[in-house]
Amino acid sequence: MTENRRIRVLFDETVIAARNAELAQEIADAKPDRLIVVAVLRGSFIFAADLLRAMHRVGLAPQVEFMQLSSYREGTVSTGQVSITKDIEGDVRGRDVLIIDDILESGRTLAFAKDLLMARGATRVMTAVLIEKPGHRAVQFDADFIGFESPDLFLVGYGMDVAHSYRELPFVGVVEVD
């Protein structure tokens, strides 16, 4: 049996672009010193790229690194354990770091990444997330910069996927099955 799927837009391109500009200014206002951005792959790649361009427009010029962390594997529910599948290559000692991720839900992934980078000698580790889902925290964690708060829905688009589909959508949406 084939399911008919459609995507309901939750946050459109225009709203996301405007919020990215605001986030970039909020980040600049935090006066980061020798900033390194660590984009958490894969879900954050579009958000990170757009936010980095917005940061450039407000006068920031961070170094960029990538880290891949996983707690979902192939499923849609977190396993509860975070593992590093791709680590950053640069040294964070004595630097301010901004971790960029797509969703803050359980808090495990971002708490793990923040603790790891602080242990490696970062001066300050801040976090920016596109989406916050406040109802599912497994650990106490608050992001420094939040794009949008979302209801408890499984989101796709703007880098986020379900079973490797929908990452390319220029908006954040919800898969609806007919």
C-alpha cells in the first residue's frame, strides 16, 4: 500500500531568513572572541550555511568546523547515547565556540558536544539551534540562541530529514500522511 504524503509548511523561507538575520545580530551582540563555529551534521547544514552568511553581514568572520554526532541512528527516536561519527579537525583551546544544530529536543547531543568542547579547552561554548522542542528534555540544557519553538511534531526540510528524504526543502514542514 502506497501512502500519499504531503508536507505542511510550519516555517517558510521568508520567516526563516528574517530569524537568521536576528540570530546573527544576537550572536554578534554576545561579543565572541576568535569564534569557531561547529556545525553539527547532518541536520544543521542548511541552517549553518545561512546563519554563517547572516553572521558575515553583521561583521563576524568565524572559522568553521564540522562534527557529526548521532543518537538517532536510522530511527526517529533517540537511543539516548551520543556518539561521535566525525570529529572537528581544529583546536578550540582559548577560543569561543558556537555549536550550530538543527533541533534541541532531549538535550543530550548538545550537552555532550558542549561538555566535550569545554573539556578540550574552549573559553566559552555557546549553542544556536533552529528549532527548540521544550517538552522532551532528558537532560537540563538551554540553548543560547533559538530560532523557533516548535510543537511536538516530527519536522523535515531545511536540512532535516525522515529516512534520508526532504532535507532539500527550503522550509521547515511536517509530513502529513493521507
